[in-house]
Amino acid sequence: MYTGRFRNGQERGTWKTYSENGQLERLEKYEPKLKRIKTTFYHPNGKVSHEGLAFLFEENNLLMYKWHGNWEYYDSTGTFRGWIAYQRGKAMSQQPISGKPVVTEGVK
């Protein structure tokens, strides 16, 4: 189940996705002028699991949001585990890299 609002047929503002038992699983903040979504996923205990940005890309005449840039990952206690860099939806590593992420600018 999810909650949110539309304007002119497009998602706007904050959207929340819930599990079948009513727990928050994902929070998305749409920023249409920047063509991006700030996204946060949650562990079943309510702590942040991972968070990052998705950007709007056009591929094969289709518009799609894809993870892009550095996503931060946390364990179920809320402790930072590391980060994974994404390029147009593809992870650049299989496991989170510990330490401070490299800052990425814009979309390429």
C-alpha cells in the first residue's frame, strides 16, 4: 500500500510505501524540477536501511527513474555500513564500501 498525491498525472511531494502489516518500507520525495527522487528504505524495525537519489533518464523513448550517485547503507541498528555508487541504475560494487563516499555532481 502507498500514499501520495498526483498533479497533472505525475507524482508530487512525499510518497510512502507500507508493508502488508502497515510498517513504513519506503519514503520518496519527488522533486520534478530537478528530475529526481530522494528515496529512503527502512528495516522492519523502522531504522533506515539505505538512502539515495534516483534521477529521471530517457532510454528507448521511455522515461525511467534510476538510482544514480552514492547510496548510503545502514544495518538494522542504524550503524553506517558503507556506500555504493550507482550509474544510471547499475551498482559499481556488489557490497557497500566503508568510509566516506566520493561526492558526485549532477547526472551524466
